Amino acid sequence: MESLETDILIVGAGPAGLAAALELRKRGVGRVLVVDREKQAGGIPRHCEHIGFGMRDLYRLLDGPGYAAHYVRLAEKNQVEILTETTITSWADATHLKATRPSGLAEIKASAVVLATGCRERPRSARLIPGSRPAGIFTTGALQNFVYINQHPVGKRALVIGADHVGFSAIMTLKHAGVDVVAMVTDLPRHQSYLPYKLVSADRYRVPIWTELKISRILGKKRVEAVELINVRTGITQQIECDTLVFTGDWIPDYELGHAGGIEIDAHSHSPRVNLKLQTSTKGVFAAGNLIHAAETADVAALSGRYVAGCVQDYLRTGAWASALPIEITPPIEWVSPQTIQPGEFSAPHGHFILRVQEILEHPTLTVWQGERCLWKKQYGTLIPNLPVHVSDSWLRQVDATSEPVRFQLTR
């Protein structure tokens, strides 16, 4: 068995993992090793051959492959060791992990571990959609692999199920592959993305967005032939002919490795529970990127990687692992990140918490409570599922360390 030792082990060579590794090396941390199960480093952006990456972290716009290559190049230039085709299989202890590589089994020992394994879309099977099981059904990730990595044909007439950022990306991928896109379908009254994304994809290619509809059945034998859509308000059904379905959105963090290591997983977000320093429940193990806030854009994930690098460096210097006070939430809040706070810490990553809502809300008020004390209050405009809601960290100085848990509450 191959034995490797490093100061920092980062699991995941996407934007968060590579940005964390690069920042650690810039801060003078000695040995940084990044492992990834894929054949190439760079993460999901490698498969996204459209512009729109890098605005927040690089202050310029790149296409996906160019963005991924930029981080890989900088990491290698700064002597970050990257091992691809390396899958972590188990934990010997918190900072001693076992892996498989093309050369065989390996064990990796580190002083600290950063989990940056990202997130994935739920496939059709996990969405419990009835009907037959024909060919022609994709997630966006599978679609991009077929089109950009393997250059396989995917069909002639497609329906995109979902209307978030990634749904608009799927439209562009389908059009690049020469596929006619019938429509985007969402069960909500509107799309869940930003206007520029809609303009450069759905509007540019004249793809309509059908709202308040959800897929109720898939029809077809060897290949998709049609789908049944049902109006969520009226119950009226209709059949749409197509040979390709792309399921987008409905993200879930790739939390399995953390769960296997005994790390506490948040019941709402299904991500490792982290505090303001992105420390998990296991000393020595951090989590960052879309593993803890699925799914933000690649540049937001990269900024999370940069942030965790400073937290890791502090831990290496002090050995401190903070106790945490939980943040409680109730519907219509879906999840919040970070999920815990440390009394005496007065800043969240990038100055704010991120939360998501379960439904469209008009002019709701968010209140942060501790017991009966109101720590902070703000009225928002329109809150939309799949879009981030930023909550200022200015209330942290008012937290009483000996008092009750903090509670986030949305009222209409």
C-alpha cells in the first residue's frame, strides 16, 4: 500500500478545492495535496463550454474550461500536488484517510482535511417520477459529458425540466449539440435565476418557459417518446412529444464521504454542519464550497475555498476547535449556511449567511431571534427558491453565549 503524508489534504479538485489549495500555498502552508476521482482536475466548469465564470473571484469572464484551466495552472505553478483518479474510500481517523488509485491502494495522512466534494443533481429515480425507463433521460452533468467530453449525440427534440441557472446552461448545451429545445418546465410561477442568464439562453434561442407545470409521467419504450405534464393549480394534463429529457437543479451535496467519517450532517441542507470557521463536528476536518451551500455558482464556491484556507491556517497555528451554538430554522426557510455559530466570533464567511426558501415570497421579513430577544430584522423584496438570500452577520455581537439557540424566522 502506498503511503502519502501532507500538511493539508483537500478532497475535490473543483473551484473550491483548487482555490483553497492555491490560497494555502500563497499563505506559506508547506505541503498541500488535492485528490479527485475524475481523470482531470477542474470540476464541473470543465464541462460547461459557455461564458459566465470568474466574475466574483477573478473579476473577468471566462468560459468553463478556461476557468478550470486557470485554477489548475495556478495551483500547479504554486506547487500544489494534484492527484486525479484518486478516490477516498474510508477513514482510519479524522486526518488519516484511505484511497484507491490506478496504481493500487493508498493511505494519506495530513494535519488537516478540507472536504470540497461539491454537489450533484438528483437523477430521475430520486425524483420519484412514474412511467417507463427509456433512453434519452439526462441530468445536466450527464448531458454535458455526452456533448462536450464524449461528443455523443443526445437526441433531436428536448424538454428541460427545471428553470434555475443550470437549466439555462442546459439550453445552451442542447443548442450547441443541434437539439431543438421545446421548452423549459417549472412548477413555480416563474423561473428561478437571474435575468442575464435568461437573456443569453432561453431568450436568445427563443425557448419558452412553461410555468406551474410538473412532469407526471414519462412515456416511451426504447427511447423517450413523450411526457405527461400536469398543471399544479388546475390539475389539467397534457402530453408533449420529445425524445430527450434533461432534469436540472434539485441539488444535493456530495456528503457521503463526510457521513462515512462520522461527521454530523445537517438535516435540512444534507451538508456537513459547519461553524463560522467552516469547521465540521470532527476536529481537523473542514468543509467548503458547494458541499456546504448547494448549489452556488463556481466563483462563489471558489471564494468559499479561499476563505477556508485562512481558517485552516489559523487551526494549524493554534489547534483551536470551537464549540458551536446551533441556528434553528423553520419553513419556509429550506436551509441556512453556516448552521452554527461560535459566541465571540463576529464575522461570517464573506460577511453574510446564505439561506434558501421553499417557495416564492413577496416582501417577507426575516427576524433573527435568541429566545425572546430580536437580534436583527430585515424586510426583503421577492425571495425565490434556488436563489441565495444573504443575511448580514452584524447581529453576531449581540449573541449571548449562555442563552438559547439562535433562530431564523421568516414572516409574510
